[in-house]
Amino acid sequence: MHYYPGALHMHSTYSDGSGSVEDLIRAAQAAGLRWIILTDHDTLAGQPYEGWHDNLLVIVDHEITPDRNHFLALNVDEVVDNTLAPQDFVDAVYARGGFGIIAHPDEHLKNDFKDIYRWDDWSVDGPRERAGRPVGIELWNHLSDWGEHLTRRNKELMYFFPHLALHGPTAETLAWWDRLNMQGKRTFGVGGIDVHAIKRKVPWGTIEVFPYQWTFGTLTNYLLLDEPLATDAHTAIHQVYGALAAGCSYFINRRDGVCPQLVFHALRGDQHFPIGSTARLSDGPLLLAVDAGSPADLRLIGDGRIVARSNRAFRYEVREPGVYRLEGYRHKRPWLFSNPIYITP
């Protein structure tokens, strides 16, 4: 497999970010990323930048942003009306041949920094005609998580020590994701940075809340591809879309450690089933192999509950069908989340 680190959910001056698309490109290159997906609010103005920039693939999509219920619309060539009801704008994305990701679904707190942008109706979990169509959930949104734990009393502390405000995906979001996959509604999970490089006036000048390059070193999605990314930009973009849609990915918070080549796959003899695969038990039991490459509290989640646990690497024999995914924690903080391997009878 070929592993490609990248980031999604970011904003430039075409919506409410503080930097140009060129600024984002330079920052992503400096952070060692190989692909990024720009999602400015309700605009595709950044499309002239789409394509390869040296070794960085830039994809330009948009975020549908009504007052609440935000949705990352991918692979559509026109802006979708944000005045539609959530179910209707989701259907509109799929009618145009695209797919999408429900953004920061579980927000609850309004404060001086942010409003509440939660996904209100969790029965809306994809297009009405769902069969076989990929849908994603932003399990962990870096900026949302930080803002959800910000108060007037702690904001200076959280600015200088941002990891103190990062708690990872909420239990409710993970449970929703597990339920959808267990119900047969294949749903991929991602980590989104939602970076704006927000600039704020303070008594001693101006501060920048999470600069682009710094944020690109946080939640990083690793795509697993059978073939290297193509030099042709159009082909490479659809390789990225294909891997995301199929759930052939995992994400980590690189501020708590790197994991450039996670081992998590099912084995039977010479058969190999990577993240995002479906494997059958009809030919016998399977062995799940896990290795994060460094010490971590690794938890194998089967149908929403912990079925195995280790501190770096382990193998687990699977004799029961289910949806199996991996979580990792370092320093007692959330660090790694994989998409599932689906094991059927």
C-alpha cells in the first residue's frame, strides 16, 4: 500500500480565512502534506489553484454553511444553495455526482469565540437514496473541539497550551458512526482541521489563533492507495476521492506522535484485507494484525465495544462478524482513529 498524508476542511481569504490559497499551499508543503482539500464557505473561487503544486495536490471543494448544519460538498462543480433544508442540500450534492461529509456534528457551546454549528437532525445521515453511496462524518474537528472547551477564564491558557482543550471525538459522535456502520450504512470517518488562521486584536497587538502551518501538523488523514498518486492531476484527485469514499484511511493528531504507516489489516493465508475492506468468514477465521510503530494505548473496537487492547502491536483472531476499527491514545489523549474493516458472515 502507498500512504499519503493530507488534510481537509480549511479556509482562505475567499471566505473567512486570513491567508491566501498560496499561503495555505506553502504551509501544507512545509508541514509535509501530499494533498489538501480547500473548503471555503459557499464558494469555489479557489478553483484556479486546483492541481499539483510541486509535490502537493490541491483539491478545491466547498462547505455548505447555513446558520447550522454544515456539510463539506466534495466533487461538485457548482455551489449548492445553503438555504435549502439539510436533507435537500445533501440530496443536491449527490444529484450532481458528488458526495460529502457532515461537519462538526456534535457542538453544544456558544462563547466569545464561536457559535453553535452542530448537525441538528441525526436522522439525516446521507442522501435519501443512499444505497451504495459514500457518506462521511467529521469525527474530530480540531477547531471545534478547542472552541467547545474555551471559557473567558481559560482562554489565555488554552491559547498557549492548546492540547489542554483537545478531547477528541465525542462519545456521541463515535456511537453514531458505529451505529450507522453496524446498520449497513457504510460511513467513513475523517479528522478535519477547520483552519482559518484567525487573527484577533489583543492589548499588546495581534495574535493568530492556530496558524496554517502549525495546524497542518495536527489532524492528518493518511490515505491508503494501491497505486502511487498519478502525475495527472485529474486522475490523482479522483484517487483521493476514491480512497476517502471507500474509507481507506486513518487519521492521527501528529502533535502527539507520528504514525506514517499504520498496520491494521485482516489476514487469512495469503489474503490481505486493508482498512476499508470487506472480508468474509465463510472461508474460515481471520487474523487482525495491528502495529502502530510506537507505544500507544491501542483499542480494537468491534461493533462499538472494546474487544482487544495492547500497548503497541497485537494480533486478534476474529470468529464473529462485525465492524472492526482501531483507536489509539498517547499520554492519555486521543491520538489515532482508523476507518473500519467490515467482516461479514
